[in-house]
Amino acid sequence: MSARDPELLSPEEKRASEAVRSLASPPADAAYRARLKREFASGALAGTGTRERSAPPPLPFWRRPALAWVALPAAAAAALIVVGALNRGPGWELVSSRGAGEAVVDGVPVPMARAANLARCLKPGVRLQLPTDGEIEIALRGQLAMQVVAGTDVTLPASAGRWFGRSTRANVAHGELRITTGAGFHGARLAVETPEAMVEVTGTTLAVICEPTGTCVCVLEGRVRVAGPAEGAGVMVPEGQRRYVFNDARPPETAGIRPNEHVSLQEFRELKRAMMEGGGR
């Protein structure tokens, strides 16, 4: 039907308009009217009533979008990285070096006179071979200090973690290590493996000496567990004693600490006491 003025309609349009206007209005459905009345009175009819419709309740977490679940592994991984970084113990420091010639670190020669270069090479797990006229002292500050005697072939241990990962391991192929532990090593364990013995250190001052005839462990203070190839858990060696594990058929023997090692270990311990307590060198 046209929306133009009546005087502008054609004869056909006028007749159609008059026919529509003459139609009777359909009666309202009684059930429909009753339903509208109930909805209006209760406020259920959208846009009517005095009460506002409340917001829908939040979804439970198991029905929320998958994006939230995707974020969980990333957050957990980030937390693990932070905890791992905080748990990491101190790194190796080169306290002093003496002698000439070249040390060999993982097969790479490093002049003993280049202390800064040598210090950068001291990492957990590296194999350090000293020349016959070179000696160094290194430390994991607060945990342990180590004197590596001339001619020694040793694989350096890692530091013990602050809360977990408290066990670490070193390997001595030949030569001698003097070791003293500090307060930060409490509760940790260092296993020193030699061709003849396994030495377990839990807090002490000792020397591990690999000789052509076997391994000698001299204990200045504390106690150290020493196990030979056929000794199972081994035996505890108290302070002031030594344990010798032979590399032939002879059984291991226990005796008093070697006098020269008693003097050397005592001096080493006193010099490094402040460093092991968190002070200076």
C-alpha cells in the first residue's frame, strides 16, 4: 500500500486502500492476553516490571574457556625456573694459584700464569689436570674449599643445592685433594670417587690421596665413610685416622693420620675458616 496522500492515489490504489480500511480488527486471543498479564505482573517480560534482571552466575572453573588452562603450564614452568635459580648453590672461585706450566681443562691447555683465564674455566663437571709444578686453591664459598695439589687429575663437583639436589660428586684419577667444608654444606653430601675407593663427605676436613699403590684418606676432623671395591657400605673413619685401600689383593687398613697431612690439613683449614663462614679470604 502506498504512503502517498489520498488525492495522489490512482483509482486502483484508492479501491485497495478502502478495502483494507473496511476490514474488521481481529479479536485478541484470551490465552495470549492472560500470559502477557502474568509476565508483566511478575517482571518476567523483558523491558517491563520494576525489578532488574540479575547478571548470570560465573562459570565454574572446569567450564571456563580453555585459555585459562593453557596458562597454567606456563605459570608452573616459570615457577620452576625461579625456584631452580634460587636453589642454585655458589660457583667455583679460584682463590689462589702457584707454579708454572699449563693446566689442562677439558683437554684445553691454560697457562698457570693466566689466573683470570683459569678461573673462567672452573665449572662443575670439568676435568682439571694440573702440571707437576702447579697447585691451586678453589672454593664454593660457604660450602667447601679444595686444595688441588700439583699433578692432580680431578673432575670438579657441582655445588650442593640450597634446599634440594644436596648430593654432588667428584672424581680423582690420581694426585691429591685437601677438602674442608663450611656451614653451607650442612646436610649435603660429596662423593669422591677414586680408582680404588668411594669416599663420602658430609662435613669434615680431609685429604684424598691417589698413589700408585692405592688410595689413602686422612681425616683431620669429623668422620668420613670410605668403601673399597668389596666393602659394601664401607667403614667410618674418625678424626685423627687414615684409611688405606690398596689396589692389589691386600685388605684395607686403618691407622693414625699421616703426620705431614695433619700439619697441611690443619693449616689449610685455618686459612679457609673465614671463607667457609661467609667472610673474606
